[in-house]
Amino acid sequence: MRKIIKRLGIVILSFTAVLTIGYLTPRKWGNYSQADCTISLYISNEGIHTEIIVPVKNQYFDWNQFLPLTEIGRDATSDYKYLSFGWGDRAFMLENPSSGSINLVTGLKALIFPTPSTVQVQGYRVLPKNIETKCVSISGSNYLRMVDYLKNTFQLEAKGNKIKIGYGYGNNGIFYEARDSYSILRTCNDWTAEGLQKAEVNTPLWSTLSSSIMFHLNSGCECIVSSQ
């Protein structure tokens, strides 16, 4: 019995060490920079879940052409300045409006079994102030790569239309069916990290935890923080 306990302890310590190394190790080392630093975007951290916040319109892309702003949320408004994109387990995101109301059964099921996913889109007139956000600037070409990544997250029906699931938690959000399955091997924060990698933004080797993404967030550019 003692040998079994000892071996189990070694396995747990080894696993913890590997995860810690992955948490602290960046994918990019040394000095690096973008070709230009023209676009500022934001990453939000809601405690266990990160999202990507982009400007509705700039010289490179107009999101209103892909997602009509008036269908985002119950407000039916077109004056959003920013859109926030978040991906995750469908049941978990639809049933848990905040980290303080997590359904443990749904959460465990999402981690253990591959499950259907959803993408949540929220519109903001100004940047959210009640959650942690960090700014990162990237080049125009890298921004377009991120745009393509976000667009390809949506599951489309046969006619090419996006599939609405329902409104979000507040008056400014909506859920759509998303591509790919959620699992412990690809979580909501791994999805965020993949998008950042498309834009050549630094991410950790192990990106499952939201705090690790925020810790390593760096594009090599000085971010121009919006006054809005």
C-alpha cells in the first residue's frame, strides 16, 4: 500500500510540475515585434474564461458586414463600438451566466466528455469596466488573420447562414452554434490562445487557465489604449 501511495504521489507531483512549467513558459522568447502596430484589441478575463474584444469597424474590416449589429442582443442597436467573442461548451455557457453560478455537474461533463460548443458575441458601446481587460496591439495583416479565425469559429447551415441559439446573459449578447467540440484538451482559453497565435501574440505553452493567458499577453507592440 505504501508503495502504491508513493508512486501515486510521484505521478501527481510530476504532473503538477509539467503543468507549472507549461503555465510559466511562453511560446515566444526574446525580443520580437509586429510589422506595424496599427490595431489595438483587448482580452477580457472573467475569472475562468477569456474572450477576444475587437473594434466593430476599422480600415481593415467591418464586422457589421458579417454580423449585423442589430441582431446582437435584445437592444437591437447598431451603435456598438466593440464586439467580444468567446467560445466554449454550449451547455455550460448557456446555463452559467457568471463564475459565481457554476453548475458543477455541467462543468465536469464538459471537461470529461467532448461536447457541442457555442460562440458568444457581445456588443459594447464602451469597453467593459467591471471585468479585467488587457490591451494588445497588432499589425493589420495579423488582425485580418484573427478576423478569419473568429469567422471560422461559427457553424454555418447549408445555405451559409450562421445558426442562432438564443440571446446572451444581458441585453447585449447572443449565442451562435460553433464549430468543433469542447473538451479538457481544447477549452475556452485554448481557443483564445489559438486566436492570439494567429495574430503573433505571445501565449503560454499550457493555455487552459485564463490567468496564464493574461500573464503572457504580449505582441511586441506598445498598446495604444482607447479612451472610449
